[in-house]
Amino acid sequence: QVQLVESGGGLVQAGGSLRLSCEATGRTFSSLSMGWFRQAPGKEREFVARVIRSGGITAYGDSVTGRFTISRDNAKNTVYLQMTSLKPEDTAVYYCAAKLGLSYSDAKLYDYWGQGTQVTVSS
């Protein structure tokens, strides 16, 4: 079983930055593909970013490309999401997710989820 704990959310003004962290326990971190997803009120869960097990390849949702960066530190069992140039439409609960095996953008393929952290961007 894998436990994921997110941190780093909060309130920020438009144009600002935040860094989210997600620490994983319960399994060898380097065996897990990691992803970030978000869900705004009344909307479906949306793919934000993902990173393969080694950290060498990343992918991003269209709405965050060029502004967000996903990275991981396998020595610290942690994945990060650096968010810059934040917009009010980035306001959502952000979830860290993990899966064994290959990396995908489909939330339904992820096996483990964190509790979520709220990000609010004011205009």
C-alpha cells in the first residue's frame, strides 16, 4: 500500500508562484510513476503533469504547459509541482497520484491518491 501526503497549497495572487510537494511511503518510490491532477468545483478531475519513474520524461496538460514543472527526488521519496504565472483558473484542489509501471495521463489508471491540497489564486 502506498500513502501519499501533499503539502504546499495556499492562497496566492495571480502571477505568483507556489510549489507543491508530495511524499510517498509504503513502497519503493522509484517503482512508481507519479502524476498531479486537479479538480475545481463543478468540474471533472483534470490531468496536470506526470513524470516517469526515473524522472527523465515529463508531460503536461495543455493549460499548464510552460508554466508548471513537475520533478521528483527519488532519494527523498518526493514529487514536486512548481507552479508559476498562476491564474485564477488554476484554482482547484490538487491531487498527487501514483501508479506502478508505466506513466499515463489518465486518472483512472492511477492506483493511489493523496488527500489533496487546495490552491486558490486571487485576481
